[in-house]
Amino acid sequence: MSVLIKGGRIVTAADDILGDVFVEDERVTLIGERLDVAADRVVDATGKYVLPGCVDPHTHLDMPFGGTVTVDDFESGHAAAAFGGTTCHVDFVIQSRGQSFGEALADWHAKREGKALIDNGFHMAVTDLDEGGTLEELATLPDQGVTSYKLFMAYKGALMVDDETLFRTMEVAAETGALVLVHAENGDAIDVLVRRALAAGRTEPIHHALTRPPELEGEATNRAIQLAHVAGCPLYVVHVSCSDAALPISVARAKGWPVWGETCTQYLVIDETFLERPDFEGAKYVYTPPPRPLEHQDALWQALRTDTLSAVSTDHCAFLWDGQKTLGRDDFSKIPNGAPGLENRLHMLHELGVRGGRITLNRMVELLATNPAKLFGLYPRKGTIAVGSDADLVVFDPDRRHTITAAAHHSRSDYNLYEGTEVTGAPELVLVRGQVVVDGDELVGKPGSGQFVRRARFGELLTASAPLRA
Ligand code: URP
Ligand code: ZN
Ligand code: ZN
């Protein structure tokens, strides 16, 4: 199968050129002006952007959490991703208590089998080094292409680990060349505040935010940074929601420490007041860290512009409002934490970031594709358009008007965080390794065609000769 994409504006993190892209089998093989080659399919991209497929480094598909299971599996989640121009993501394997890492990884491989439409890798979420996985086993994961370890510093009594587990995992990462990811909030202090709020009869969704103040995210972020520095490992702070957490990251980066941070689309759009919406609608916005007071949004955009924050993910963790979020109708702490978003990251970053004059088109590509690919061992196979790269491509129409609604989205969730938002600019054609998966409004990709990607170790390139398949 060959595809010639003609006359588009080819935008990468570094370049912005008019030209043609020729795809043979799974790779980009030619980039040039007025390419004179025969192709099975010729796409006229005049007036369109040709972007690298976006890479989402933070998703939770088919994940047991909060007494239920996220509503999108690898099929519906991938359909949502593909319509949003995301062609690769890195999902979290969650080690259950008492489970080995190998068992946990096998469980997550089984979840994607026969369903995947786009490519994905896995992070390993370490929850138990006492009765489950061992440090020795953890050290073997990078050989299986799982080159990042995630630790939760919150969710006491569920996923949270203590500082010893965090630090020991960091030491293993320093030896094996893995990247450590942290959910940085002080889970002990939050637990005290939650219990006190409930004892005082404060049960509404807004108390989710009031019991998780920004200072507790800032404290945990700084703690993780200092521990990683002592352990000697690189660190990536997920879902930074506030200036309190961005500050220690900027201080560490100014010192030249190997520390990076991401924020998520929702923190740039939704503020704390959404949690006060009547009739339990506020529960739709219960995710962790919570939406923050409005002033944090400017701080996050500034952090994205100055590279204090280097990526935007979705933290897609979708639930139904009706039947799942409602588990917490009488107790905010029982509302499953998480929200959908996989389909709308590019829409929203283009609308608010590029069209809003906050970031350039190049920076948008860097935040959504190139940096996630580089940080997570996928580059240059993913995250850019170059000869030899996987032909993961998005033909993006910057003039196409699109209204975001739950009725029209592809997640199984019954609501959308950005309901009713009108954007100008949307993907028109999406290719994964040269195969068209989305053509206009039609999903043409076949379940099972997405591949598991064995990622390179931190700082190493995933070159064309590296084995991509499991
Ligand atoms: O509320 C969230 N973010 N749910 C997913 C789990 C996590 O903390 O990333
Ligand atoms: Zn988290
Ligand atoms: Zn998450």
C-alpha cells in the first residue's frame, strides 16, 4: 500500500514547509516538492496541515479503579483517539497487590489483543514491592519494552506507595535506564482532609477539590524531585494542575536536573467552579488532581511556553456519569476519579493554544507528539515526519468547524468535558503506519491492527532497525 499526500503544509516541531509526503508500506520514504511517483492513493492536502500522529503518554483504558472499571476499552478508546488525531499512546499497567509485574503486564496485553486500532506502549504502575513484584523483576521490564515506572503518591489505601517504595523504584530506574513517572500529591494529608470533610457532612463534589489543595501537589512534586535527584534517575511529573507544582519543576530544570512535567487539556480549560454545577453534574469534573481556581490556567500556559512543562496528555480515564459517577452521589470520595478526553486534545490545543495565540503550531506539535515520543522512547519512529519514520500522519483541516459533543464523540462515556465547544480545525484523514484508520467521519481501521510498541530506554532512539513488535 502506498499513499502520496500532495501539497500540504507539513508541520513538525522544527519545520513548516509546503510539500508532498510519500508513504510506502508502513514508513515515510520520501518528502519533497511535487513528487512524481505513482501511488495506490493520492490525497490532495492543499490548504491542509500534514502533522505527525499525536502521541498521548497518559491514558487509562479498561482499568479497574474506584470500585468500577473505566468505560473505554482498547477498541472504543482507540476509536476516540484516532478521530482526535492520536495514533499512539502509552497506557498504564496497574500491578494489583500480590501480583508479579509479569502477570500484570500479561493482563494488559490481553486487554488490547484483537481490539487495538492504533499503536500503544505500556508504563508499569508499581503498587507493591512487598508481596507482589520484586526489584529484580522490575529491572527486567525495560528488556520487554516497558521503559517507564509509575508511582502514585496519592490514593491512600488503593494505589499509593510510601516513600521507600518510591525511592527504591527510582534506584532501579537509575540502573536500568527507565523513566520514573509520579502522580504527585500528598496522599496522607489528603486522607486526613477527606475524612474530616465527610465527618462534617460535606459530601458534594466541590469537596473533592477543597480536600486536595494545590499546596499538597506542590509538596509532593518537590519531594519526588529531590528523591529522584538523590537516586539519580530521570523524573516525569504527570498531570501538573497548578502553579504550586510547576514551580519546583522549573527550579529543577533551571539547575539542569533531568525533570520534566506534563499538564492535561482539562487543566487548561476547566476550573474549580465546574465542580459546583447543580444536580450532581459537578461529578463529571471529579478527576485528580482536581480542577483548580482559574488563575492557575495562565500559569500552566506560561509553563508550556517556557518548557517548564513539556507535554500535554489527556489522562483519559473515562466513566459514565449515569451509573458510575453516581456511585458517589452521597459521598464525593466515592465518585470514580477520572474523565474522558482522548478525542479532543488536538482540537482543544489547536483552538485555545494556536488559534488563541498562546503557542505556535510548531510548539503544538512538539507538546502533543514530538516531546512525548522523545521522552518515552518512541522517537524517531513516532512523533515526527521524517524519512524512515512510521507513517503515522494526520491531514488536518484548519478551517473545518467541529462542535464537540458526547452525542457525536467516540468514547463510550455519556458526557464530554468540553460539551458544546465549537472549534475550527479538525483531523480529516488519519494514518497509522501507512494504513488509513479515519477517513472523514468514517472509522476504517480494523480492530487488531494496532501494534504493541517496545519502547527504547530513556534517552535512546527507537530507530528503524529496532524491533517494533512484541
Ligand atoms: O482522576 C484521575 N486522574 N484518574 C486516573 C488516575 C490518575 O490519577 O491518573
Ligand atoms: Zn494520577
Ligand atoms: Zn492518570
